[in-house]
Amino acid sequence: MSSTTNRVSREEIKVILRAADELIAQGGRTLFAKILKGSKEKKVRELELDRCPAYGYFKSEKLEAVMQKIDWMVDYDFLDIEYSGKLPLIIYTDRGWLIESDQLTDELIEEWKEWIDKGKKEPDMIYLKDRNRQMILLMLEKIKESGDQAFIPYLKLWYEVEYIKMKAEIQKTIGALERKEPVDELAVQERKARITKALEGSAPQDLLIKCWSCGERFTFTVGEQQFYKQKGFALPKRCKDCRY
Ligand SMILES: [Zn+2]
């Protein structure tokens, strides 16, 4: 499997993570590979997965090659597989979500800039409600850092549709823009450094596990880990001698 797969580039990691956002907890690696490949299959169209910005990014590659990239992403701790009954679903690891929430917030802010350029007056802000809270807070942080007061009217529209807790956060952002609060450059640099580090991934390693029965440590190899992950098994608690 992935031991033969080349390292996936940073650009590709980001694209794959972006595509995962459309699919999270809805499907497994085959459907996921089809989005990236740009499949015209009915299921892809029904779930509107063809509207994802990463749709068809790997259209010139074979489906099998795209699946290998996804496996690599799982091996290197960007994505994980979670079982819902017998159904394997793709989910983010903390590392994967850190990168995805960073690029997703950039994308959302870019969209606002386009709206401002086009003079869009009253966009419906309901689409930002009930999104991942940590992602929304990051978006507000970046809006604040932009120092761009042109965002204020949209923030006010957004404020109208939000819950009380988020209203307070939006209000803080509006206040910071109005007062032209200085940007915490150090925090910005630290965040960028965290993303760069996260993009390196974590190469799979053999694990040493202490056996529950005999107390000896045994090696749980990368290959075994991959097999267990695909089957949705938990880590073994006993060494091979004690297991049978
Ligand atoms: Zn044992």
C-alpha cells in the first residue's frame, strides 16, 4: 500500500483536505477519490459534491492513484477513518482540521472581498450560523487582523442572525476594526508557523505496546496498524502469544 506511494505535495494536501470538507462523515475513500477525480457518477451529483472547489483536481490521474494519495493522507495523520457501523467514513485528524480551518477561513474572507468589490449589499449571513465554532472564531480573528473596515457592514448583518455568544464575538471584531486596534503580529506569525509544521505530517511509526496479560512490550508494526485502521479495529491490548 502506501509505503510505495510518493509523498503528497503541500499543494495536494491542501486540495485533498478541502475536498474532505464536503464529504466529512458522509462517505469513505472511494467516494472521496471520485470527487477528486471528477467523477460524473449519480451519487456524486446527488450529494452536490461536484460543486466542491477541489472537484476534478486529479482528473488526469487514475482513480487508484488518487486512492493511494488518500491512504497516504491517513498514514501521515491528516485524515482518519471512523466506522459508523460497518461503513468507513473519512474524518479529519486534529492536524488535518488545523490546516483545513485555516484555508477555509481564507476562502470565506476572499468571498467577502469579492462581494465588496461587486457591491453586494445584503448577503444572507445565515450560512455562517451553526458552523464549527473554532473555525468561526479564527475567521473573526483574521477579519480583525485585516484591519479592513469594509467588512463592518457584513459583520453587522451577520450579528443579526447569530446566537448571543457569537454576537459578542462579532461585536468585539467590529469594535476592533472601528478603533483600528493594532494587530498582534507575533500571534499571526505563530499561527503561520503552526500550519507550516502541520503540513509536514507525521510519518507512520511502529508502536511499542505493553501487553495486558504478560506485561511484555510488543511491536505493532506500521503494516499492522494500517490493516487494523482499514478494518476499523481498535489497537490490540495483548501480544500475539497471549492473544490466541
Ligand atoms: Zn503477552
